[in-house]
Amino acid sequence: MNPQGFVDTVRHNFIVGNWKMHTTAAEATQLAKAIANGMGVMSGKDRVSVAVCPPFPYLALVGEILKGSCVALGAQNLYPEKEGAFTGEVSPTMLRDLGCIYVILGHSERRHKLGESDAFINQKVRVALTAGLDVILCVGETSDQRKANQTEAVLDRQLVQGLVDVPAEVLTRVTIAYEPVWAIGASGHEATPQQVQDAHSLIRRRFARMYGEKSAQAVVIQYGGSVKPENAASMLTANGVDGALIGGASLHADQFLAIVRAGIVEAQTKGKSA
Ligand code: PGA
């Protein structure tokens, strides 16, 4: 048993780069090549899963570069319809067509800057899974919510409502990313490993109530929020943390690869493999 009361289970480390609305085509090409090449020569790479999520316009370009590498392609969003009159939107079928394996859903920037509701995010989660995309569902409280002691209530709500009608059988295709809004980006405050560990434990406990202990032990929960080479080891070794969702540092191949390396070291220590 670990201090959170869960039997320690060996889950794999999943490291994902979220490029957000950054890069030009030339920069995306360079970044993808550097990451694919760096991963190619990295020892122990089979111990972690790695993916990058470029902006929509560069998915095809980056997908081509990643072909044959051990880096998977993911998207940052989708619209929850197969096709139709939805000007400007991108369907899960299109993402699959471009070789995407993953899609990030419920990112706090979409929740807070674009007003996405839990119900809308849930619709996306269900449609993505049905279309064959694996989901990275982001959850996390704002600074005000944390100060008001609402962290647990917010995480519970985002999980319960985000996973409505998602059956236990498909949970192996769902990753949760805990991303406290106050820790994200250049102006974010770094979370302590203890805060991260506590939140991951809340999430896993909620999962146990929703899907049972076994599913809760198996679910991969990433941490995201100012993860960089300097703090990667302490974040990734925090109890219950299974990899990272990385924004800023994922735009620099050397930094991203350094975080992957920290994930490999942690995996080796704990006997994990992808
Ligand atoms: P950050 O972003 O690493 O720049 O804090 C993380 C995220 O928003 O996924």
C-alpha cells in the first residue's frame, strides 16, 4: 500500500508535448525531426510512451516526419461530429485519417478561454473514443477554486461529467491529465510534488468510486503545469504520477527529450515499461 491507500501498481509513463498554437511549418518540421531523431537514439525508450500534439495545420507534416519513429501523433481538439456543416471545425475521422492516435480534450485553455462546458467535453470524449482516438482528458482547478477549498469538488465534477456514458471497457484508452490552471504556462506557479501527489490521489479515489479499484489502479494520470527538465524528476517520481503533459518545454527538443529521459529513469527505478 502507498500512503494514499492504493496498492502500488505498475503503470507506464506517458509523456506528451502540447505545442498549443505555436510553431511555423518550418519550426514544426525542425522540432518533430529533432524529437524523432533524439528518441531514436535514446536508451530505454521502450520504457515510456511519447506523443506530440502539433496545431491542426501541421498534423500531416509532422505525421510524415514521425512515421517509423517511436513518437505518436496527437491532436489538441476536435469537434464531436463525424462530418457536416460545421465551418472551421475538425472531425475525429479527419484526425484518424491524418494518423492521429490521441486527442487532448478538456484542456483548461479551452474550458476557460473558449467556454467549453463539461457536457460538451463529454460529448467530445465519447465521439473520440467511438472514432478510435485515445483521449487525454485534462482536469484541474483554478487558483480561486483552490483557495476556496474547492479542488476536490472541481476535480470530481470534471471527471464525473467528463466521463458520462464512458464504459469501463474503454478506460484503457483514456488518460487523465491533472493540470492545475494556476501552474500552467510562463506565469504559472510551480506546484509542489506534494500538491501534485495529493491531487492525483483524489483523482484516483474518485475513479475507484466510479469504476472500481482495479480501473483506478490502472488509469494513467499525467501531471501538467510548468513541467521542465529542472523539475521533471521530482514531478515524475511523485506518488501516482504517470508521466507528463508538457506545454512550453515541449517546444524545445532538448528540453522535451530531457523530460522524456527523466521519465525513463523513473520507469527503470520502478520497473515500468510502456
Ligand atoms: P505548460 O503547459 O507546460 O506550458 O505549463 C502545460 C499544458 O497546458 O498542457
